[in-house]
Amino acid sequence: MNASEFDLWMRAELDTVERALQRWVPLDTPAGLGEAMRYGVLDGGKRLRPLLVLAACEAANGDRHAALRAAVAVELIHAYSLIHDDMPCMDNDVLRRGKPTVHVKFGEAQAMLAGDAMQALAFEVLTPAGSEPEGIGAPLQARLCGLLARAAGHEGMAGGQAIDLASVGLPLTEQQLRDMHRRKTGALLQASVLMGAACGELPAKAWDALSQFGAALGLAFQVVDDILDVTQASETLGKTAGKDEHLNKPTYVSVLGLDGARKQAQTLRERAQSALAAGSLRHTARLSWLADLVVDRTS
């Protein structure tokens, strides 16, 4: 696969995911809640997590319909977490994906409810009624829900955010920082890979390889995020640059230095690519390209 082929695949999949989100995130809701939900998830974002789900499904020769639902579900969890993270009680940010954050646009209460509703909607999408044409068998529903719940909950994203808030102004070791971001950022990215893989049938060796790939990629994403926070402007990032330093939060740049963080990103890229190769799966080129995209991105 060359760069042009990857770009064509990515554009097509991004369009597919966007149309699915438009279909499954409702507008007809009480008191305008759907408007806030759609504002928070549509027309913006890299959609990396859905792309990982779909690429991993292809590597596992899995069920495409199930994978698309998993892709939408994981993006809903990601988008809800951003809505809540941006609120005054958390990171207190006013810019996300190049536009005002949801609480700035709709108020704090509506933003909180929009996030709550999107979290629930993610699991609704994963458990469609039996009459729907893209139904998912009960065992796969349960497996996908379990993977997503564990990645989003106290052991994963929510727990990592709790550590992040408790660590403001405190010095962290590299190991402590890694543990925080393995939960806060890495768990959902790893789960994206595994949810795609779960849509197919894989031997244990291949499953473990994709799990290791997702873990390395998840940490690499956060390292690069920390680098971009101090090297790019807000206009490029679509969110407030330099916010972590302003809030005195520990980051890979503050712990390792800028050069050290860049070396760590390259190390994690190599670890991810090695894990992918160790799985001996045939159709992993798109996962490999996504790993490079994570490390080489500029926003």
C-alpha cells in the first residue's frame, strides 16, 4: 500500500463514519439535548479511533457491520470525554476542534447532559434491536460492550483523568506519567484496535500482538500530543495550545524534555510496528500507516 492508496481508504472511511454518526446521533430529543450532542461529535476530529476499529476489523477478516457500530461507539465515548474534560470543573477550556467548546455554546448543564447521553448512546449503538439489518449477535455485543466499558471506566479513561487532575503541580516520575496516560488516553485507543479485532476470529498470538500494538500506539499518541502542545499554535491544533504548562500539569515534555519526548515517540512507534509484525496477520498495512500517522502528525 502506498500513501495515495492509504489516503483514499482513509477519506472513504471518514465519510462512512461521519454518515453513521449523523444517522445514529439523534436531533429529535427533549429540550434540544440532541443539538448539543451533535455539536460535540459531528463535523470535527481526527476520527483516529474509528479508523483503528475498521482497520483492525479488516486485519481480522471480521464483520464490517459490527465494526462500524463499534467505530461509532468508541467515537461517542471519546467525544463525550472531551465535552466533560473541557468543562470549568475539569480543564476549563473554551476551544475544541476549532470552535467553542460545548459548555461555552450550550451552557454547563446541557454540556454535562450531552456527555452523559452520548456515553449511554455508545452502548445503545452496540446493542441494536434484533430487527435492525445490521444486528450484532449477543456474544459479540457483550464482548464489545465489555471492551469499551473497561477502557472508559475507572481502570481506564476516567481513572486516568482522575490521576491527571490530582497530579496538577506535582512532580511525577516517567513510570507514574506512563501509568496515567496508559489509562487516560491509551486505554481507549487500545480498545479501538481490540474492538475491531473482536469482530473477527483471531488466534491468541495475533490477538496479543494487536493488544501490544494498541498499547504502544496509545502512549505514542499522548507523547506526540504533549509535544504539539508546546510546539504548535492554537489555530493549528484546534484547541488551546500551552494549556498543560499553564495549568502546571506533568507531561512527557516536562518530565523528559522536548528531545527526550521526541525520542520516546519514535521508540513507541517502533514498538507498535514490531508488535504488528509479530502477529503474522496478512492485512495490517492500514494499521501500520495509522501508527505512522499518529507519530508524524502536526495537529
